[in-house]
Amino acid sequence: MKTQFWKQSGTMALLTALGLSYLYPWLYMVARSFMHNEPGMSGGGNGFTLEFYRLIIGNAGFPGFLLNSMIVLTAVLVTNVVFSLLVGYAFARYRFPGKKILFWLVLATLMIPRQTLMVPLLDLMVRLGLYDTLWALILPFCVDGFNLFLMKQFIENLPADLEDAARADGAGEFAIVWHVVAPLSRPAIAVLIINTAIVNWNSFIFPLIFTDTASVRTLPVALAYFAQGPHATDWGALMAGASVSSLPLIILFWLFQKQIIEGITSGALKD
Amino acid sequence: MLVCTGARAGVELTFWNFWDQKFILPVIERFERENPGVKIRSEQMNWGNGFDKVVIAMANGRAPDICELGSTWMGRFMAEGALIDISSQTADLKQQYLMWEAVTSNGRVFGLPWLVSTRVLFYNRQLLRKAGLNPDEPPRTWAELLAAARLIHDPKSGIYGFGMNAGEGHILYKKFMPFVWGNGGRILDADGRFAFDGPATREALEFYLQLKDFSYCEKQDLLDEAFKLGRLGLAISGSWNFARYPVDAPQLDFGVAMIPRPAEDRGVSTSFLGGQVLALFKNCRNPEAAARFIRFLATASNTLPITREAMVSFPADQQAWSDPFFHADPRMQVFVGQIKTARHPPVVAAWVEIEKIINEAVEKGMYGMSADKVLSEADEKYADLEQRFAQKQAGQVQVTRPVGEHAAQTSESSERSDLWPLVLPSFFAVAILLFSVYLLYINRNTASGQSLSSACKASPIERGQRTLLFLSPWLLTFLIFWLYPLIFSFILSFCSYDAFHPALFKFAGLQNYLRLLGDQDFARAFLNTLIFVVATTPVTTALALALALLVNSLKRGSQFFRSVFFLPSIISIVVTATIFKSVYAPVGILNRLLAAVGVPAQAWLVDSDLAMPAIIVMNIWVYTGYYMVLYLAALKAVPGELYEAADVDGASDWQQFFHITLPQIRYMTVFILTVNTIRNWQVFAEIFTLTRGGPVGSTDTLVHHLYETAFRYHEMGYASAMAFVLLVVILFFSLLQMRAMQVVRQ
């Protein structure tokens, strides 16, 4: 019992030390966002001020930027959850010609540097009349390859008995996905939601390229205007902006983190 | 042709610029009041990515009507015929404005100088006095500069003689060229031949390297701050400091002087001249009204508010200089004097590429290469560049000679009307055809999966339709939004194509791929990326597993630690990288921690041996927690009975780990390795924020290199070839890993 105690304490001490190193940049970010910019070499600050929060939140456009980001995120989350379930289910359970090739195409979309795709994508947006609308930030991202990969792997590991039973009871395929597969996949969906949220909420270059007007500007693009001058970064504005924009993600993570752990648990056991 | 369009109703012109709209909008409002019928729509770009946006818009034929451009970009824009000739609309301003050389090509004017800026010598009077020098007589010659730096230099007490830019290769020429120019050297001679490799440059370089021994070598913002804190005796910097120093450090006793000349009896004092110009793109809908607007905007009274607040640059309109603002402080007159003697870099088509050659030469010299080698290498690079330009443009655009007449012709033939509109419809026609064939095929041939076969009574047709229905969201998205760009850039990789002439892509066969084989910069980027991938992927994975094991073994608090370690992956990587700039700063927390254990401070992002490791460490730090959460999930899934049985058998902790835990979570290891590898091969944001590939290319990675090729050097076809090489590399690694995954499955 004694060794057990020491082991626990040792682990705790080690993790606390490591944890501090992980928390440092976070604490730095939040603390710095409340300080005046100071002539310090490392973007140092001093005193206490709300000027940067006032600058950002007090900006006339802020509610609009936030709303745009929220709309895009919600749409992308909903479509990704629904579509990844459907497509992932098809990949996991159905046999059809070309399945392997299609699957590698899914992965290929993750492997090509997107810097290469920006010129043709913008061209496409303009031609489809989506340029400078929120649709341009939603439609191309409504089924992400990473999420498909994740859902396919997860559903493959689920037991098929329940689906067969439901089918025997006369349930349609959509009903099976919705009432049988979706509840079992809750953990994977939680991972998917957090992943998609992180990527989409921080997305910068696509909104920058696909939109022009302030009325469809998203939060990260708007924040970049506050934070970057011609010859220097405005540290206070950057940190305040980052703090503000990471809040929703933290909330999402706290909401879903329990599901993640449980989720893969129930899936992996059935391998 | 440009008749009385100003009066036409409903003219709206877009104007892209970099400034806070509070400076721009009031001017627009006044202009619109005076010019009824003309509307100006202003869009602010941001300094970090604004030019990317211009390049991408241009490649799509959607450049704005009016645009603010950096003066050093003008050579290329003019030579390519991207801009409208406004000679007649600006002829009367010749005497009144500065920096015409930046907007003039073959005697024709393609832009209006708006804002100009230069660099001068800042000196700390107190440090001069302390070193026994007269603070009223700042160094005027190279010898005096060197002597003063030597006398002031006292690194043990944190005082440095001179501030020298390092770790940001892309701006070195601004600091170095004034010495060459002052010494009679040139980048291009009167005939447009490369003359950088001359005795004047060699002398300047040798002097610069001598100066380095008494210098503090860091990035611009850190040099400015060091000066502000009174730790730098001398530094060459810009007017923006002049606005900040008196406010931030009122006790700082500093002066400014002209850049020192080679000697009392030799050479001149000169500096770098650059700035912002206003230009009209070829597709401008109403050049006459647009020209009127830029004239209005660039006047002294409309530009002064920008100067007054940010002090980044001064109006190009010299009338502004009689404003009391420039006479409130005598030091201001030094800037005015230096601007009049300052030089703009050559205005030629290949300036951006030449700039790179010069930056690299200076940087390599600073990092230890001999002056001989540096200059001969620059010469070789220039020869390559000249040859490439000759090939690529088929003689239409020469490297150094700005081509007015040719440019006009080129732009006529590059109207987008010819072949371009056919590409997309035909692509979709083929795609829809393929899609329908696949539909039919899948409809007939679909068999149900194992789980379906027992209970499913549906006919094969029904099953096929169902499969399709389920797949269609992805199939449609892929077909519309991904396949077209993928094929497009695949075709581009076999073409010579640049953003200026989107309609003129010329088939180039394997040329791009062959060029990659001999491209040393690409090879270096490949090697850097390989090092990055090999260093980060296994370490991140192992650390994530270790953390997961530790957190998992906790009886209490595991949820807390899980969150702490996950937090870094939530913030945008750009912000994280910026925070790490401060961690790695000379007096950042890392150096302070090291100092506590007696290790001397390191210049993490400026030392060419340390920059890559610094970025690797940061990347590992950011992503460990993310993969730890995945591992934790896998660990929770290992059946507890296995461990109980092992305990009964008396197996040690290590035995249990190797024989139970590791095999049980192997599938997760392979998954993490796959995803992590795919991501690491594409590392970009960290590099772009922290080092931009420097110092001396030591952190230039594939995607960063590709990005520069596409957006800085406009070679989109070549960049596409890089992308597909990268795709193949990643594909190869993923196939290996998938194999491994299948092995695990069995």
C-alpha cells in the first residue's frame, strides 16, 4: 500500500510539473491580453487594461463576425455529423465496386497541400456564384475526409447484430443509422465535433480568400486586422482575440470530453 | 475612349488597401461628394496575407479596380502588363511627388507614389557619451561607425554596439544595400546586367561582417526593442520607432543621423527607399474616375493623417513636408534629408527573385561563408534566373529590362475570353458523365455487406440505390469542390503558368518535374521536412502514450490533467507560434530558465542549428495532448481482466505494458502515426509565423517552399508539381502505415 501511495504522489508531481509547462503559454496568453503593450523584447506587457477587449468586443462589427463564425461552424458541424455517419456507414457496411479507390480519394483530399488548390477553388466559387457568401465557407467543408475516415473505422468496429435485429423488425436503412448506429457512435461523434470545431473555428486562409466584404467576415479574419500592423504584431490585441475566440472551443471540449473516452471504449472492445 | 465616364451613374470601383479604414473612409466620402456618380468600395487587406489575396484574385481575373501595392512589386506588375498606363493623368505631378522610379517603365507611368519610407541611423546619446564619444557627433563614415560600435560594445553588461538583422532573410537587402550603394556599387548596371558581384559589394560585405563582431544579431522588432531599452548603441531602422520611442521610453536620449558613407572623401550617404503606390489593374472598370480618386487620395492633406498616427511612412507628396508636423522636432528633418538621397531598388520584372539572391548572399556571409563564395554563388543564381526567365516567357519579359511595348501586347492576348470558360463546363460534363456511368454500374453490381446478407431482403437494385444515396453527400462535395481543383492543379503541374496570365497556360511537359530534380532549394526543403517528420512523429506519439499512461494511472484528477494537456491544440497554431516567439526570445522564459541553471542564453530562432529543433519542440508540445486523448480512450478500452490475470501470474509492470497494453492499443498507434505523418509533412503555419524558412534556409519546409514559389514568385505550375511530389511521398508513407494497420488487424 505504501508503494502505491508513493507511486501516485510521484505521478502526480511529475504531471503537475509537466502540466505547468503546458499551462504556461495559456496563462501567458490570457494574462497578456489584460496588459498594456510594453516596450519589452518578448512582446511584454504591464499593468492592467481592458483596452484590447474593448477594442475587439467593442468593435461595431464584432457581433457580426461572431455570428458569421457561429453560422458557419453550426452548419459545418451538423452536415459533418450527419454526412459522416451516412458515408462512414456505407463505407463500413456496404460492399460496392470502386470502394477502395473512393476511400483513397478521401485520404488524398487530406494529403494535398491546400495552398495548391486555392486558385482553382476561388475560380470555382466565383463561377458558382458563391464568392463572398457564407456558402463558400460551408459547402466545400460539409464532409471532411478526416471525419469520414474516423467514422468508417469506428462503425466497422461496432457489432452488427443490433443493426440486423432492427432490420429484421422491418426498419429502413436511414432508421437504422439514426436509431441504432448513431447512438452507439456518440463517442466518435464527440471526437468528430471537437476536431471539426477546432479546424473550422480557427480557419483563416479560406475565409480570407473566399470573402471580401465585412458582412461575411469570420472571426479569425477579423482578428487578424487588429493584430497585425505593417511592421509589428500588436500582442495585446492578438492575445485578447485568441482568448476570446478560444472560449467557445473550451466549452465544447468540456461538454464532449467525457463522451470521447467512453466512446472509443465501447468501440474498441468489439474489435 | 475614356470619355466622361465619371458622370455615368452607378460606377462602383473596388479599392484594396492595407490601412485602418478610419483613414480611408472619410477621404472616400469627400471624394464621392465631389464626384457624384462614382462610388468607391474600400476593402482592407491585412499585412500578413494581403498580397496572397491579390495574387489569387489576379490569377482569377478578379483583381480590384484600384489597389495599393508595395513599390518593390511594381517591376513585375508593370512588365507583365497587369496595370494601366496613367502617364497622362499624372504628368503634372512629376515635380511634386517622390519615388517615380518605382512606378515608371520605359517612360510610362503605371502607378502613383503614395507613401514613402526610408531607414536612418539611430544612436543612443547616453551610450555614446559613456564610451567617451561626443553625442553630438554621431558616426559619419564606416570607420567611425565601426569604431563607435567597438567602443560601445559590452555584451557582458548587455550593451551592444550595433543592431544587425538576422533570422529574417527577406529584409536583409534593405539594411545592407545602402552600404553598397554608398560605395558606388550597384545591383544592375546601366545595361541591366548583374553587377552585384563587384569590388564595391565585396568591400561593403567585408565591412558589414567586421561590424557584426560588435553587433547584436536579431530580428527587427527585437532590435527596435533593444534600442528602446537602451541596450543598443547604434541601429539602422525606420521612422515607426520615432513615433514610439518618445512615448514608450521618454528617458531614452537618442538621435538620428544619415547612414554613414564609406569615408570622408569617398562615397555618399544613401539609404533604402520604398513605400506604397496606388495602381489601377488592367480590368479597372473606369480608369478615368479611378485615376481621379488616387490623385485625390495621395494628396498631402489626405495622406498626412496616416503619417501622423503610425509614422510608418511619409506622404510621397512633398507638399506635405512643409506641414508643422515635420518641423516640431529637428530629428524629423534627418528623415526628410535621407529620403531625398535614398535609393529605390531596381524596378525590373525579376526584382523579387533578385532580392532573394541578395538576401541569401548577405545571410550566407553573416553565417560564415566567405565573401568570394557568397558573391560567386549569387552570380550563378542570377545566371540561372536569367535563363529561366528567358525560357518561361519566351522572350516576352526579360529579367531586368522593364518591357513596356511587349507588356501591352501580352496583356491584349491574355484576355480571358479565349479558352478559359470552356475548361470548367467541359470538366463538369465529363464528371457528370463519369458519375452517371458509375451510378449505373453501382446500381447493378452492388452486393450487400456481410451484416446485411443474412437479414436483408432488398433486391440488389434497391441496395445499390441505397449505397449511392448514402455516399452521395461526399461524392457530390468531392466532385464539385475537390476533384476539379485537384485535376486543375495536376494539369498545371505540367504547364508553365503564372498568376499574371491565367489564360496563357502553356503545356511544358515534364519540365517542372525535371526542374525539381535539379533544384537545390527544393532538395533542402525536402530534407528539412523529412527531418521534421522523423523527429516529430515518433516523439509526439511516444510522449502522448507516456502521458496517457501516467494520467490513466491516476486515481484522482485525471480529467483535470486531460484538459490541461489538451488545451494547446485548441488555440490556432498561428497564435501558439506567436506565443513561442516570446518563449524563444533572447530574454524569453526559456533563456531565463536556462540562465538559472547556468546555461548561456541562446538565439533560438536566429541560430541556424537551433531554429529547426526549436520548431520541432514547439510542434511536439502542441500536439502531444491531442494524441494523448486518443490514447487515453484506447487505454480505457483494454479489458481489465487481462491485467488481473497477469497480476495473478506475477508479471511485473513492464511485462504487463509490453505484453498486454502495447499490443491492445496497437491499432491506435498506427492510426495516430498515420494522421500525424500526413499532417507533419504539410507543416506550414509554424514556419511562416516563426522563421519564414530562415535562417539560411534551415527551416524551409516543402509546403512553405511551395507557398513562396506560388505566391511570392508567382510560379503556380512549378508549385503544383511540388504539391504532387509531396502527395506521392505522403501516399507512399500512408500505404506503408495502412499495411501495418492491416497486419495489426489479423
